[in-house]
Amino acid sequence: MSALTSLLDEFRNLARTEREKGTYFIEWVMERQSVMTDKDSGIVKDANDWAIETMHDVRYPLSLLLRVINVSVKTVQLVAHLPKLDLVDDA
């Protein structure tokens, strides 16, 4: 089992809603890492080129996705262990 598969499985097991189960954060990263052409200028925005030229890492888009997944898993784990918040009703 790959590290990515393990992280995704853990995240999906901890997630409470379909959005938390992996659709939103993966779509967010993929949308920003996709190749796009500006309609007005014709300028091509290619995240793969940017990864190579700026980050000097062809695997940067995958690394970004893995980091987003990891932060999501850790956040769900932390929230699951927070104590219940009891608010006093002043009414």
C-alpha cells in the first residue's frame, strides 16, 4: 500500500461528510495544478512548467497534493480529540 493510499484511507475513515472524504481538497489542488489558457491573452498557465522552472521539482504538484492530504488528516485527528466546548447560556 502506498503512502498516498494510506493517507487517503485514513482521511476517509475519519471524515464525517462526503466533502471531507476527499472530493473538495483534491479538486482544489487539481484545479490549481491544471493547464489553463487565458482567453483574452492566450497565455498558457502550466503548473508542470512552473514546478520545473521555479521549484526545480517535476514532482511538485504531487508533493503539494500529498501535503494537503496530510494537513487534512492531521486536522481531522486534532478536531476529533478536542474536548467538548460547553458554552454558558446567559439567557
